[in-house]
Amino acid sequence: MEIDRRAFIAGLGGAAVVAAMDHEAKADALEHYMEEQLDEAAAQSQDQPEKFPTVAELEAQIETRGYRRGAGGLFVSTRGNVKKLEPMPPKPTLVDFFNLRFAPANHVLQSATRAMKTGMSEEVILACLLHDTVQALMRTDHGWWGGQLYEPYIPEKSSFAIRYHQTLRFFPDEQAGYEYPDQYYRTFGHDYVPPQYIQDTYKMLKNHKWYMEPRLVTVNDLYAFDPKAKVSLDPFIDIIGRHFKQPKEGLGYDNSPSAHMWRTIARPDSPL
Ligand SMILES: [Fe+2]
Ligand SMILES: [Fe+2]
């Protein structure tokens, strides 16, 4: 695919901004840019709506890969070999995990930025900031994995929002301003029907007093890469300070119910 370098660099905010980005951030930006261009080109070339795959077509791809789609991003590279990771400090904080294991974390930073701009509560902003970070460890059922990972450290409303945003992504809510995403037609197939446990969870959520918490995560869940968006953890440091109970022993070493999950994210190269 041909890249319009000038448009790409301008879209990111200019040469100086690009120069300040680290390698990972650049690679991430480029990948999203190319995905968008590719989707656009595909739609234009057909002069008709994009043709989404079927569930059967996606299933037929399973044995074409050396990994499963549910594997966490730290454990599998779909573009060449994995890279050596920087060691974590002895008492790692959430910010260390963002910098050393979740980076560049564009998607969650953009979602949290949008939540902040639209005046969401701090619990919801925090949930948006953390909502997909567990995908470094595991993608399948990431709502539940993420809820469990963060539960010991954040307000109950925030972990509720993280746990259940995964379910609500499958169910539009016009009033709240959430449509079923095209991305899901690509990811799951256009004829996909969510499994029974997701449907049952949705039924439970519809009548729950905290329905809007996970719903607002889905409203702020941005899949389109906005090249003009500034991505930084800085605007969220105060919210983290107010709501994230950082253990003094460091994440992974405080014997919480999810400490082993933090250690696994910290040391994904450990063979056992
Ligand atoms: Fe998610
Ligand atoms: Fe997301």
C-alpha cells in the first residue's frame, strides 16, 4: 500500500510531534493509518458498502495462524517477532505498567480523553482509561478479566463498568448514543450472535442501577484512530491518584486476588 507520507505526518501534528514519538507509538500510528486507508480503499473500489466476513469465513481462518485470536497482545506478535521488554521496577505502579507494558495504549487514552471532554464522572473516566488494558494479557472475555484485574484497587463502579462494557458493546442503545460498531462486523462476522451468557448478562444489566456506567464506557470506546488526538497519561494522573489504591509493595506483590495477573503482565517471558 502506498503511504502519503506528507498527509500522514501532517495528520499526526507535524514533523516535530512525530520526532518526539517513540518507535512503538509510530508503528501503532502507522498501522491504524494503513487500516483506515485500506478500509476506505476497499469501500471505494467496490462503490458499495464494505462486505463484512461471515462467522464461517472467520472460522475458516483459524488454522491459517500460529496463534489464537484470544491471546493477549504481550504474548503474541502478528507482525514479526516479539521485542525484548524493559524490566519493571521492583515496586511497580499503574503508571509503570502503562509506560512499560501497555504502551502506546492509544485506544484507551483516546477513550478516556473523550470521556473527560464530555464531562463524565471520574469513576467512568478511570474505567475508560483502564477498560481494555487487560488485553495485554488476554482478549477473550476481556471485560471479566479486566474487572478482576482492577477490582482490588479501584471504585466498585469503575470495575463494574470495565467488567460489563464488553457485554454492552454487542447491544446498541440509541438513547445513550451507542451504535453497534462496524468493527464488530469485521471482528466477529456480520451474522454473529453473541453467546447465551452475554445475552443473559445483558438482561441483568438492563435492569441494573449501574447500567449507565458500562454503557458510558461503550459510548466513549473509540475504535477509529484519530491522528490529531494527543495521547498522554498526564491528564489522568490526578484521577489515578484519587481513585487508584496503589499498593506500597508494588502491583503484583501485595497478595491481592489479582496479584498473579499483574506479575504475569510484568514477566510474560517467564516459561512457567
Ligand atoms: Fe473492550
Ligand atoms: Fe475499547
